[in-house]
Amino acid sequence: MFIAMNRFKVTIGSEAEFESVWRNRDSSLSEVPGFVEFRLLRGRENAEEGYTLFSSHTIWRSEEDVLGWTKSEQFRAAHRNAGDRKTMYKGPPVFEGFQVVDGI
């Protein structure tokens, strides 16, 4: 199993819009080989720096399946308008990938 996460610093006041984008987008993840589960996580507000931390959290059968997703038409379609909402973010998303340690 492989966990792929993207951390987003969302400008304070844009949280509802950010959640709406994720709630209403057609990612077609269920059609992608190796996809297991998706969650959008909302973290704490950092008032000093002006953002609320979010993370997209996906579980995959393998890292190869994630790479296949990033090269798919479904990926391109899901991210097609990502640049239209730059004002919602304090910088680009930060990717983190984790191999699940079996037996623990």
C-alpha cells in the first residue's frame, strides 16, 4: 500500500470555497487502477501566516498505481482548472508519499 498526500495552505476565508471545489470536482478516481480511498483533511488555522492547512490523502495499492494516475486522462481532467484559483493558496501544494510498512 502507498499513501499519497498533498498539503495545501489555504488563505484564511477561502476554506469553504476550497472544500466546495473538492466536493464538486469529478476526479474519476474510482476508475483508476489501484485506487483504494480518498479523504480531504482539514487542519488548524495558522492566523499568524494567514492560512488553514488542508491535506488530500489517497490510499493506493502501490506507488506505481499513483504514478499511473498522474499520467492518466482522469488526472489531467481533474486538474485542468487548478491554476484558476491561485488566490485561494499561500504557495503551491506540497506532495508527500509514504510506503505502508507491512505488519505494523
